Amino acid sequence: MDPLADVTPLILTFNEEANIGRTLVGLGWARRIVVIDSGSTDATLQLLAADPRGQVFQRSFDTHARQWNYGLAQVSSTWVLSLDADYLISEGLAEAMRRAFTAHGHQGLAGYSIPFR
């Protein structure tokens, strides 16, 4: 079983037509992707609708904290990968996550920190 099977990517979007496709491609390992959209008026929602793994929730933006917390409430998996829609998710990142889960498991951990640039 893939160690990433219990990780749900959580993405905040607002008019991310230029970025969301690339982000979804990088999440090829994800079984479910939760998206909190703040009222996109471009093709973001159409691009998301084309991916059967995506579940989109609409919520007017008030603060980042409330958007993220609303998104977390929609996730039922043990782990969440919080992302902005313009992040490029490499296969190297996915492999690093797999290695971390394989080496450390899930026991007694509250989270992981992943440096990025």
C-alpha cells in the first residue's frame, strides 16, 4: 500500500486557471483532493471539475486561517498536505514524503515540515 494513501491534499483557490492544472498533475498519487475556492470567475472550477479526485467547496474569503480551518473540517484522512494552487509538486517531493512515512510511520507524530523553494 502506498504510504501516501492516507494523505489528502488541501488547496485554496481563487482564479488559479493558470496554475491548477500543473498542481493537479503533481498530485497524481492523491486519492482525494479537497479544494476550497473563494469564488473563482475564470476557468479554475471547470479545470477542477475535470479531475474526479477533486471535491470543491465554495467559501467566500475572509481570512486565511478561516479558509484553512474550513478546509481541514472537510478532510477525513489522518494527514493533510496544505497547498496553495500555484505550488509545483514534484515527484521528488512525493518520494520524500513516502520515505518519511515509511521511516517514521504515523505513530506519535503530529506533523511533518517540508522545506521548499
